[in-house]
Amino acid sequence: MEVRQPAVAGTFYQDSPDRLRLDLGNMLEDADSPALDPFAIKALIVPHAGYVYSGPVAATAYKLLEPRRHQIKRVVLLGPSHHVPLTGMAAPKSKVFRTPLGDIPVDQGAINSISGLPGVVLRDDAHAGEHSLEVQLPFLQWVLDDFVLIPLVVGHADSETVATVLEQLWGGEETLIVISSDLSHFLPYTAAKSSDSDTSELITHLSDTIVGEQACGCHPLNGLLKLARSKGLTVSTLDLRNSGDTAGTRDQVVGYGSYAVYR
């Protein structure tokens, strides 16, 4: 499979390029501008539901990248596996990831550099239907110029295994790391707010003990937080809401947070 085709265009986000551009532009225009130095940011943590639900929360993080449009040339993107049982991390064999906004080349050299590390496997099936990575791509295409992608679907993997891979891919100012994760799932509104507040405390304190009930992307998230802690980085909460705040009812909600990791 040379090209990984979009799997959730038309459901999680618009499949029309024009309508998708309009949605992205509106979400980013409406997003707050956190008082952080964009050039100090090494990583973002963003949610991955349908845009109507989590898009405004993700936009708060992606808006920070606009001043670095020409600088970031490489994006390391990790998210959880929702459909394929997986131990470790799946890199794609595909050479291109496609969205309604165009094609993004996969950094083959980077994939080769991690292919021998513990837990890394080559599996296109883990990527084929996975939305946790795909929904980030149009945002990245909108706020950045040309870039290459290192996409990794993460299954059961301890924080040390993930951190080792991230260390190999860390790069310099040209490289951005993005972790895709939602927070609590299907709790009543008040309970979700309490749970997500507690999880945000763990994230901002660089704890790598987060579990699946707190964040569905706990494995890639813990790996980043472990490595960020060892490098003396800081995490700040940019936005914390849930589907009851954006577009859903409040009887059962999904939590969304966006965070910046910076020096």
C-alpha cells in the first residue's frame, strides 16, 4: 500500500477540501492564543474526536504553530490503536498519507532508523482505519508548509519503550512531536470534569503513570512525559473541555485536553 487513504474523511471531518479549509480556518480563528513562546515548543498533546466535538480544543494547540510555519519540517505523530490489537508501536509501510488537502510524505529514513528498536513493527493494517492520527493531519497541513511525517500507532507499550523511540526521533527545531489522546470516556459531565482535572494535573506534573481510563492515548502519552521529564521540559494546559461543552449532551461525555511541552 503505497498511499494510506483517508478512512474518516466525511465522518470525523469534512471530505470536501473547501469545506474542510473553512472549518479549519474558523476553528483556528476562534481559538485563544496562549501566552507561550511558539519557538520553545517541542511537543503538543491534542484530542482526536470528530471536529465538531474536539476540533476547537485541538485548534488551541495548533494555533501556536502558525509562527513556525516555515521552520517545522518533520512531525512525529503518535496515537493509540482503536481497532487493531497491537503490542508495541506500528510504523507504516506506506510512503504517503493522504487527506482531502493533499499528500504528506512519510519520512522513510526515520522509519528505517527506528525499525530495529524494541517494540517497533511495520504494519499497515494498524494504520488503515485508525482515526487518532488521521484527524491531526489536516490541522498540520493547514498550519505548516511542506513537512514529512513519522506516524506511529501505539498499542500496549511501556513508557520506557515509547521514550526510547521518541529519543531516537527527537531531532532539533525542525522536528515537532504530536501525541494524540482523548481523556475520560462516557462519564457524566460533572464526573468527567473532575476526572479530567486530575489527569491534567498528572500531565502537567510529567507523571508517566496515566492509565487508559484517564486517557485513551496513555501509552504514547506516558512515553512523552517520561522523556520530557528527563530533559527538564515543562507542560502547560492550553484547553480542557469535554463534548458536553462543545457539541454533545451532558449525560455521557468524552474529555478533551490540549497541552504544550516546551523548554
